[in-house]
Amino acid sequence: MYPTHKIKVFSGRASLYLAERIAKALDVEIGKTYVIEFSDGEFQPAFDESVRGATVFIVQSTFPPIDNLFELLLMIDAARRASAYKVIAVIPYFGWARQDRKDRPRVSIGAKLVANLLAASGCDRVMTADLHADQIQGFFDFPVDHIYASNVLLPYIKSLHLKNISIAAPDMGGAKRANAYARILQCPLIICHKSREKANVIGNMTAIGEVEGRNIIILDDMIDTAGTITKAADMLLNEKGALSVRAMASHAVLSGPAYDRIARSILKEVIVTDTIPLRCSPDVDRSKIKVLSIAELFAEVIDKVYNHKSISNSFVM
């Protein structure tokens, strides 16, 4: 039996491009909203149509600035106060996820704080893709649908028809994810070991595994400054004898010198999804960056959740 509550899809300003694709895949109109902005920088999002009794999906990735996260929280609160039946946050990129543990004294656990804020705002459920750490799901006391971008990325890898392919993890933390891809593709796994001088600064790097004569794909959940992947590519190609090196990640954070590093690197291609828009000026060289859309995958999960169907297949890497 199908639900009697009407489905409505809305978007924050940061992810409107993606929300429109999701709504199109669902064959629904994207909901109408507006934002009141005050001269001091304060803002107030509002719904421009009734959400009473509706199952409301709000699409917004929470990459910096912090306004993106706070806008999502305000929209959830507004939907709850407008008598929505359920409010579900669709967060393709879950920002602050790198702060998932207390790894040194006197630091916050940002991911847990964000989970608490979402709960306090009135959120009933969260949908997200490729969390930085799986255990973040345990920070929530309500359902979290953690889907894998591999449903989009793996078909692209197969479409390249590469021979002698190997999957490389850029560090030990990404070994589990890389191993899953390597198992599905039935190819060797390479582990890159790196030491950091400080955050976003790479020291030494080496590789463990079969590299020489292989077409390597470096796999990670996100690319931030691109320091790791460009250094790894240089090491794999020039020092270890790889035939070619590509990089693949779910989230294109791409901050600071990332675009310049990628353009000047020996990487053949960088494949990302559209969980985060490419935030750069039109004159920046983006010729090596291939963007795959994850909209249909989210639309499929939204449809299944709304109609109370199993979403197990979307969890399979």
C-alpha cells in the first residue's frame, strides 16, 4: 500500500543544481522556497508553499561555509513548525565528517555535534553518500541511509576497458574502501603509506603492492587540496613504473591549490560525483576533471524510502 502523505522535495541554495536533477528523476516539481537576508549577514529560509502533512525531503550538502549547514537546520526547523509529516535531510556530502573522533587532547568531535544539531532541529532521517567514516552512523538515534557512490563510479571504471588495472588506497584509512572496489573488479590492491607534516601537508610517501606496468586508479572518499593524490600519482608513475594513474573520489571538496595541482599533475583523469559543485572561476583549467551525477541514485533511494521498499541494494558497494 502506497503512503497517503504527499512527497515534496526542497533544496538549500548550495545544492539546488543537484536537487533539480533529483526532482526530475523522481518526476516531481521541486518545492518553492525563498530566503530573507538581513544586512548583517543573518538569513531566514522559508517555504513558499504548504508542507502540512507532507513527507519533506530537503537536499543540501554541508560543505563550508557554515551557512550551508545552518541553512539546512533552519529549513528542517521551518518544515517541522509548518506541520510536515516527516522531514528527511538529504545530505549528499556530510561536512565535518573528518572530525569523527577525539584523536588528540582538547578537540571537538564535530561529526557528533552536527548529528546532535540535526536531531535538535527536528530531523527524522538522514540520507548521505560515502561518509568519511562508517561509524558516524552511530552518532544518530534515528535512521541513516548511507549509500555508496560506487553504484555510479564502478560502471565508469568498467567503461574505460583498462587492462592491467589496480586500485590504490591513498592511505591506510582508505584501505577498506579500495579493497571493496578491487574485489569487485577482481584486480590487485595497492596501499600508499604517507606521513603528514601537518593537516593538508604530505611528508614522505611509498606504495605497497603490484605497481609496475599497471593502470592505477587512486580511490578516496574526497579530494581536498589534491596534495595526496598528486604526490601519489607522481610516486606511482615516476618511481614505481605505473603505466597510467587516475584518481577517483565521491566528493570534490577541491579547496586551495587543488585545481592548479590537478591541472599540472601527471594524473590522466580525476573522476568525482556532483555531491559538491565545482567551485571555481570559469577560467580555471578543469579539463582533467570528470563529473558523474549521483542524482538518480538518490532519487531511487528517496522513492524506496517514501514507498516503504527495501533499499538494501543501494548499500552494496
